Amino acid sequence: MIRINLLPHRELKRKARQRQIAMLAGLVGLLGIVVVFGIYAFIDSAIEDQNGRNQYLNEQIILLDKEILEIKDIRAKIQELLARKQVVEALQSSRLEAVHLLDQLVRLLPDGVYLQSIKQEGDVVTLIGYAQTNARISVLMRNIESSLWLQSPLLVEIKAATVNNTRQNEFHLKIKLRRADDAG
């Protein structure tokens, strides 16, 4: 029987397999390193992109905050202008009240009644004057009630007084003004 020694052949195959396994392990390790580096690069790129977006958003937020402050300033100015406009409108509407008051008083005063003073505080006008008789004061009060610009006559006081050596009745009368929008 011939004996063939296959040991070196098996050993060569074993070494070849070990080389293949080592190469395959090296390739797998290299491939693993490439994959890990690729994933790291991808994640790093995504983080940089997100940081860029965040920076852009922060810049836009700063711009919008400035615009919001400008809008608040503009709204404050608008409110201030509206307040001024209302004051001017109130002055315009009340400008004619004195004219209407004096006009109405001249028209409503009966003969024998004259005024010493007229004082206005808001909507209330205080009249101080003299009348020859109490009946003339009553006529004045009825005339005031029928007026479009005056209302609610309230007689505060009547007292006897002597003016220029004649007996007169001094009176204090309070009346209210009707606003232009109430008077029609």
C-alpha cells in the first residue's frame, strides 16, 4: 500500500483558509469602519444643516421682534392720535354750546328779567339775576323747559333785594345744557 501524506496539502488549505478569513475579517473591519465613518459624516452633515436652519430662524425671530416693537410703537402713536382727535372733536362740538346758550338766554328772557352773572360748570349753568316779580321768574323757567338747548331748570333761591331804589327779586337758577347730539 502506498501511503500518501496529505498533511502538507491540508495544512496549505488551512493556511489559505486562514488567509481568506483574515482578509475577509480585514475587509469586514474596513467596511465597518467605512460604514461608521459614513454614518458619522451623515449625522454631522445633518447636525450642521439643522444648526444652519436654527441660525436662520434665530435671525428671522430677531427681525420679527424688531417689527413687533415697531408695530407696538405705531399702535401707541395711533392711540395717541385718536385721543387727540377725540379731544379736538369734543372741542369742536362744544364750541357752539356757548353761542347756543347765549342765544337761547336772550330769546327766553321775558321783559322785566335781567341777568347779573352766568356761570357754566360742565353741563350745569348757574344764572344769577333780578326780576320784577316772581311770575316773571316762572315764565323764564317755562321758557327754559320748552327750549331745545336748555333743560331742567332748578330754582335754588329767590330773595328780595333793592336795586336802584326799586324792589326786585334776586334769583339763583340752575339749568342743564343739552348736548348737540341730544338737541337734534
